[in-house]
Amino acid sequence: MNRLSVILVVFAGLFLCPETGFSQQQNLAEKSLVSLQQQFVDLGFGMFIHYNIPTYGPDDWADPDASPAIFNPKKLNTDQWAEAAKSANMTYGCLTTKHHSGFAIWDTKTTDYNVMNSPYKKDIVAEYASSFRKQGLKVTLYYSILDTHHKIRPGQITPAHIAMIKKQLTELLTNYGEISALIIDGWDAPWSRISYDDVPFEEIYNLVKSIQPACLVMDLNAAKYPSEALFYTDIKSYEQGAGQHISKESNRLPALSCLPINQYWFWKSSFPTTPVKKADDLVNKNLIPFNKSYCNFILNVAPNRDGLIDDNVITTLKEIGKLYKKPASTPTLPANDGPIISSNLAKGRPANASWANDMMIMDFANDDNFKTSWESNPSVKEPWLEVDLVKETGFNNVVITSSKVHGGRYQLDYFANNKWYPLGEGINENRIKVIRFDRVNGQKVRVKFTNFKEAPTVAEFGIYNERR
């Protein structure tokens, strides 16, 4: 068995293909990523800190034209935040550097809409990073792609917007020391509608890794993408308040689950007198079971308008610290296929297939919606599905997502020079198959199914040309 075959057997167990000079480099890169994923999961417990211009208004989504003048904390103390995190036996923090309304709480040179033009006039990201490191805590950052102040929203995105995003991320990853992870929000979610083509994910991902190779990139996209593969993220992330819940029984990927200790993410005037979530529930229903399921738990606290964490939250964090100690060891992560980060070339392209079951026709197989599927008519013995890329195009990864595990085998082919060529074959043992190979040029890609127990389905047929 050759080198690339070994990689794919270990990481996918599905596919054989010829040797390539990249194989060893890819293997080393994947091992490095798995090590970083394990280290993140091993952190166990972190503090999410939602503090930004929404703190000074009534809503979590602030007015995009809110004046920087309202951002005026009188007693802001990031040391208090870090000490509170330490008291709960947390190991890291994550601060909202920029939320959906676009206000930056660091000394950015990209826009005047930032904390340096508020009455506070200090770089809060710098203060936060310094305070958490003094307590021996890791530093991670949150950043929103969606930005309603600067009109980085559906249908409005320009090259200048993408350049701004890159400059802001470069500042955050250059000026504040080691950043263990970057949590990105507002990107290719049903509510943000900014696709990974509008703001090219692969470019942003590679930019982050070029500045800080050990920085994990995670996008809060579980509302759209299935839980069995790392679509556009190094860590599978779940927002409990939005109905995204990890399966403690079946999860096999490095994961993060987040929840606010209060009812909302940003501070509200009712918070000091409203009971927060119970320490016992947070520990025994979240922390302990998640840590056993390859999942890190991050609990949000919301500093008030003075820049301090309220007393009722401080008290509960101390109670958590008495109940929870980070495990001496956590389960070893299973091997995974690594993140899918490039644009889906198959999205919206012409599709064709054998006879479908009722209305579940071929167009559902590449409509960028994992909740719809092409389904073969049960009477078809060897069903097939193909996507036409219109012209010969280079690609080196195919991802087949089914709506269920239907057993049997698949065969993958590509069409070039007026001829079909085999890409490989495998067993339909998982709902999602990530199939990587040496780059080929083709106009069409086809999958055939045989020996199945139930009629095959394809929720999304993805074709990718990954940078390697």
C-alpha cells in the first residue's frame, strides 16, 4: 500500500490513489492539526466574554450607527475577569473583539469605529490578553465577519471589505501574542447569509495559519453544516441557545459547546438581580459529560457597563470552581479527515441522475442545503448521480453527504477528454465520505451505488480544489 493510501485509510478508510510528493507533507500537517485539536479539547473549560458596544444598549444586536460615545466604562478591570475565570478552574478566555455591528475594541488602523474614539480610549484586547496571561490562562479571540456598520452583509460585499477583514485579523494575530484559537461568527449561517464564496474562507483560513500556524480556526456554523465532518472549521462548534447540541454518545470530532450564564449574551440591566444558571447544572450537565465526549465547554459572562462582572456571576463562578477540576486526562481524539476549507465547485451546477424517488430529484444534491436530498427510486438497482462543472476544472477532493447510512458500495468517476475515468471506490459505512486524491482535471464527476440495503440519498455532493 502506498503512502497516500495509508493516509486515506487512516483518516477516511475509504479510498486508494497514486503516490504524490505532497502525501508526506499532508500527513504531517494533519498530525499537527490533530495534536492542536487534542490540546484544545484538553483545555476543558473556558470563559466567553461578550463585551462590546451592545453592552451599552438594550439588544444583543446593536444599532450599527450607535455612537462610540456611549462606550464609557468607569471601572473596567480585566484583571477581575481573569481572576474570576481562574476561580472557576477555567483555562482560557475568549473576548468579542468585534461583534455584528462592527465596533472594534482594539486599537485598529482600519476604521475610526473603534474603542480609541470612545471615552475609554484604551485597547481592551491588549488589557484582556495581559490579564489572562498573568493568571496562566490561554488567550483566544472572537471576531464577527458580519458587520452591519461597515455594510459587510449579503449583497453588499466588495473587495475593499475583504481587504479590511484581512487587515483586522492581521492586527489581532500580530499585536497580542499567541492566540490559541479564533472563533469566527456571522459567516455562512442561515441568518447571516454571507457565503464562503462572498468572503473566501480558504483565503482567510490560510492567512490566519500564515501568521500563527498553531491558531485553530473555528466558525460557529453548526446551524447549517452536519456534525459528522469539519466543514470550514478546525473545531466543531455548538451554540446551545440556538438549539445546537452535541451528541455525547456519537460525537467523534473535536468540539466546542457554548452557553451564556445569563439569559442573553451581552449585559442587560436585569442581570444583577436575576438568578444565573446553577453551578451544579453547569458542571454535571455540561462540563463533565462534554469533557468525556471530546468537547470543550465555554461559558459566557457579560461584564456590565462599568466593565466589571456582576457579583452574582462572580459567586457562581467560585461555586463552579469548587465542583469542577479539569480532568487529569481526557479521551484521545479519534483520527479525522481534517477540515474542508475550499469553495464547493459543484454548488448550483447542472446535476443529472438516474430515476429519483418522487420529488427528491437530482437538483437537491447540490443546492447548498444539507436538509434536502436527492433520493434514488427504490426500483433502480444501480443508481447514479453526476454533477457537470460545465468546463474542465481542477479538483482534488469529493465529499458525499448522505441523509442516512444506506450501506453498499460506491464508485467514483470523472469525465475528461470525452471519456470517463475511475477515481476510486469504497464502502458506504458512514453518512459523510471525504475522498481526497491527486488533483485531476475534469468536466463532470459521477458516483454510482451498488449492493445497498436502502435506496441511496445524497444531501450534498461537494467537489473541491484544495490548496496543497
